[in-house]
Amino acid sequence: MNNTKILIIAKSLDKRRGGIEAWSHSIYDYLVHHSRDCAVYAGDSFSLGKYFSLMIRSVFSGDLFLLTDWHRIKYLKILFILKLLRIKRNPFIILIHGDDILNFSRIRKLLFSVLGSLPTTRFACTSHAALNLLKPMLRDNTSASVCNPIFNFQNFVKPEPVQLPDYDILFFTVSRLVPRKNIVSVLHAFKKLLQMHPDIKFHYIIAGKGPEENNIYQTIVNLELSEAVSFLGTITEGEKEYLYDKASLYILPALEQEDSIEGFGMVYIEAAYHNTMSLSGNTGGVTESVIDSVTGYRTDGSVINIYRAMINSLQSNQVSPALRKHAEKFSIQNNRDLLNLIDSMIIKR
């Protein structure tokens, strides 16, 4: 069973980017940990030459194809056509994140419906929320299952200290900074918290890059939060580990939008592993990564509910063993969902 080579096809395995890239990286770690023979086809510019090499391999090898980023790689959809024409009979596992199947055209829905009916194709969804989005497109619902992201906690890097001001309570956000992450609403809630509790030294760290940077910076200035908020930009993995450890609350109340949802929320699991509660949204896969009132506080993303969740976090001073326990369910040692799916595809051949 272990002799079949697994080809991971992704746009990038750079876990610093978060999201799909971090999931792709963790899958590679996961397969190596379990002694599976795997190779990676990845690149921000997936060239025609690299694609042609992949085509040759697909026709003449018995490799299993694990497509983690199918919707963002040029030329890759030709693989699907070959699959439909039965030119290639290699087993396919297509990872579904959520965003990648929103607002599907009729042609794409038909394509996935037919692909899902083939015995050598399976869909692995990051969460039950992603699975529920996919199911209406499939003729056979058994062709799709949930395979949550996996974490190699043993490979977390050593914390690197970050210079911080004096504080009693520290809040922390690290994320790609886009409007859906809802950081501006957090800043308005944080301003209210400072006004209502002037006796407590709060500090809020925001880290990340993205198109929402200028809006976040301007909101900090307009709300006169420059002394209480540090905007760090890009940070290292070690600095991220340090801030998870120091923070009283990790904050990311992401919203669901027409063209984007939170497929799972890997950062909430990372926070839980560091015994840090999260303040999250309440849509998409977040309902699986954050257990409300146990590993975090789920909100609708409104300013008032973010503020209330911040207040609730102040009343919880003890570290709950449920945080680390929840995180470890997703470790490479404990989570075998994807491995079982891969093995079942190999056995069917």
C-alpha cells in the first residue's frame, strides 16, 4: 500500500501565507511523518513545461494525485478533462476549502458532478461547512468526506521575543489583512473596552499584510489608539509563537461574504495549542475549529458582540485543559482521516 507515490500539486507550500498554502505544507509534513512516498509540484507560476512533465507522469505512472490548490493553477483543469475521458486512471483526491467552490458556474458544477461519479475520484473537504457546500453539486455524496487540516505541533519553531510595551492584558491578531477578517470592527470594540475599563492596561498586537492595511492603520489613527495598538506587519514564525504564548486572547472574528468564507480557521487551533482562547466569527468551518465558550468565543462579527466577547474573556483567568486537548485532535499523530482516504483509494485500484 505504501509503494504508491503521492503527488501533491499546489500553488505554494509556504505556511507563512496561511490558508491553503499552510494546509498544503501540513499535508506534506503529514505524509512524510507517516512514511509515505510523496513528491511536490508547486509554484506561483506553474509553467507549461512543468505542466507537460506532469502530464507525461500522469499517463505513464500509477501515482496518486493530491490536488490541494486546483482552482488557482493555470492549465491544471486539463487534468480533469483527461480524467473524464478516462485517459488517466490514476486516483485523484481533490481538496475542497470552501472559497474554491463558491459561485460555481453551471459548467463547473457539471464537471464536479461527473468527476465525483468516477470511482477513482474523491473530494476531501476541510470542514463540514465546505462539505455541505459541495454536496448539492454531486451525484454521489459518498465521493466526498471531511478531512480537517493537520498540524505538526512538534515542528513549531522556538519562540522569538517581541519587544512589547507595559500591559496587563494582551490581545493578538495574525492574519492576511483583508476586509472579511473584520479587524476594523475589532478596533472599534477595543476602543469601547478601553473607555469602559480605564484602570486596565490593554494592548492589542496586529500582524500581517494585505489590502486592508491602510484602512486598519487609518482606523487606529482616527480612534486615537496608537498607544494601545501595535501594527507589526509581517512577523516570523518564532515571533508568532511568542505572541500566541503571551496573549490572553487571539482575535479574528471573520465574516462570511458572497465570494469568501472561513473554510476552517487553522489559526484558532494554533492558538488553542498555546492555551490561548480565541474570539472568532460563527460561520463556515469556524464552528468546528472553535468550540464556543470552551476554546473560544464565537460572535456574529458585530462591534457589540466582539466587545462582549472581550469582556467574557476577562472573566476567564485559568487555562483550560480543553484547549490543548482540542488542538491535539488535529495533530499528525491523532488525525488519520486523510491517510485513511488515501489508503482506501490505493486499495480500490
